[in-house]
Amino acid sequence: MRDLRIVFMGTPDFAVATLQALLDANYNVVGVITAPDKPAGRGRKLHQSAVKKFALANDLTVLQPTNLKRTSFVSALKALNANLQIVVAFRMLPKVVWQMPEYGTFNLHASLLPDYRGAAPINWAIINGETKTGVTTFFIDEKIDTGAMIFQEEVLIDPSENAGSLHDKLMTIGSGLVLKTVQHIEKDEVSTTIQPTIEETKTAYKIHKETCQIDWTDTIDNIYNKIRGLSPYPTAWTTLYNGEDRYTIKIYEVEKIVEAHQHAVGSVISTKKEVKIAIQEGYIFLKIVQLPGKRSMEISALLNGFRFEKEAKVS
């Protein structure tokens, strides 16, 4: 059995579950690398990453480099004397960092590689209407998410699932896959598989604000998948024209109904109990939305204090 000294690299909540699993299994985590504190909120106070908060609560050594190639950081990393590095939801590492430990540096990625390499695999799997996804562990190399695969585990995507629920499912399954990978490295029993070369792999591009705008002329399935694939973050949005007022509203949850009708695409039809938007194949029923400066709320609560005009529309 190898005596492992582990450096863990990660930033968001998704990574915390894996770090927790490593500690629960009594692995020796000699250091944690996470993003620098960032100002957030109206007061612009410095906020610590989820991984930093967890690491400090468990008395772990924390490094927060702004530049992963800087000599001072590389020296501090070497001083930890780790022989294995684990990366979960961090950022691209320079060669001087990922080549450092004796037993390598491996990453947990929330997709079935080689598909959905990139920054937002959970969102894009749902946006693209996939029925399954998964998690993969692989050794890091020079490119993004291209290294030799160690293990994969497949996960089914429920037809009504959103990015938030899939995130939590993959977070739990992924932490277990990391433990399995560490156990095999510890026993020197790792075998890897080179990622297959596919002409057209599906990519998980970084999501920008314009990516989140809803195109109401799209198909009913594409609209539905986009909304749930962006919920609860970063959230799909549209512009509501309501009389003389114009609002940017976020849409968190909807239902879809295929039905013939005579309404123009984008028309908003409201009653005392429901709000639906006309699209080519039927209607999208709004369930949870957010107006500017307000909290997200169920449509029944919104209708208590907000009136949709007869000619209201979205675009």
C-alpha cells in the first residue's frame, strides 16, 4: 500500500462533498488549493469559497494563489510534499503543477468524457436534452479534459430534472468515484483508458448571459430543456413587455403543453391562477419566476400583486 499525501484543489460546493469524503475515509490531505476570496453582494465584502470555509473548519492548510505559475506558489506547493493531487471544479493547471506529484494529478469531471468537456457540463447535458450523463475521473494532461480516463459512472437524467438536482446527484456519485480512484492508486492498481477520438464531441462551453436568453420561436422541447438546464443558476431569462412597462424576468420552472392555438408566438395569456406563453407547438406554463429586484416566487404568489396586461408579450 502506498502512503498517500494528498493536495486537494477545488472551489465550489460541488468540490466540498469530495473533500469531505476524503477526510471521512481518513486520507491524509496535506493541503487545499482554492480560489482567492472575492468581493460579493451589495457591501462588496470578501467572500471565501465553499472549499476554503470547509478546509479551515477542518484545520487544513489552505493556499489561494492568484497565479498558478508564480514561483512563490510553486515553492509553497512543493513544500507540502504531496505525492497525489486531486482536482474537482477548479481551473486549468499549468504543467509545472500537474506534473509535480509522484502518483500524478487526477480530475473529477461531471460528464461521460469525451463528451461535454468544458466549464458547464451539467447545464449543457440538460439543455441538449440528454437522457443520461455521468462522472469521470482522469489524469490531467496539457489540454482541457482530455487526459487518460480512470473510471466512469453513468447517471440517468430524469425528464423533469433541472441543473440543480442533477448537480447534487453528480456531486454525491462523483465523491464516491474519487474515493474509488484514490483506493486504486493507493494499491497501485490503476489502469487507464485513452479517450476515444470522436469527430463531433458535444462541448460544455462556458455559459454567458446571452446564452440564457429564451428564444420563444424555438421548439417546445428546446425551450423547456433550456429553462431547466439553467435552473437554478445561472437562470434563463426573457424580456416581458407589459403595457408601457418592460421587465427582464428570470424563469426557474415551467411546464409544457403541446396544443394547437391561434395566438402569436410570445403572447402572454394570464388568468387569476395561471400564466402561459404561446409558442409554435403549444404553451409554456410559468411556475416559478423572478421579477427585477424581487425574490423568485411561484406564479400564484406573483399574481396576487402583479397584473399582466391583455397585450402582454415576451421576446
